[in-house]
Amino acid sequence: MALKEKLLQELTPSERWFFLKTAKEHLLQGYPPTENLFYYCYFLTLERRLKELSTFQGNALMRYLMAHTEADLMDSLKRYRKLIEEEKQTENQSQWCLPSEWPPAIT
């Protein structure tokens, strides 16, 4: 099973919609469809889920766990954002590379 399908299985229907919408937006912006992009969209979806959960008032332990979860999630988002930006740059550069024998020798 492909990574995208595995990630989608863990999400609710509204989260699936958000994941797919986010992935489509990034693809339209020129990001290549890589595993890093799918993980980035997945973590964005989890961030959205966490924000929805944080509206509920909980005890001190719950707030503590939410804060640490949010910190870990932000670290993952930063890491994957950097990776997809690098992949986008690599993709854009490779589209405009000329063959090494260019220009052809004139004889």
C-alpha cells in the first residue's frame, strides 16, 4: 500500500479532505509528489487536529502533554518544510539544466 493511502487511513473524513486539499495546493505550487510532501501534509493535518483538541479545557497533565506534543509537531513540520523546499529547488533546477555537451561543437 502506498504511503498516501496509509496516512489517509489514520484520518477522519474531514481530515482526509484537508490532507488532500493541502497536498493538491502544494503540488500546484510546484512541489514534487514525494514522501516528504505527504508527511508534511500529514503533520499539517495533525496540527489542525491538535488545535481543535486544545479548545477543550483539561487538567494540568493534559495541558502538559498537549504542549509537548505541539513542540514535537512543530519540529517535524519545520524539518519536512525544509526538505520539501530543497526538493522543489532541486526539481526546478533539473528542469533547466542543459546537456553537458551543449552547445554542440561546430565543425
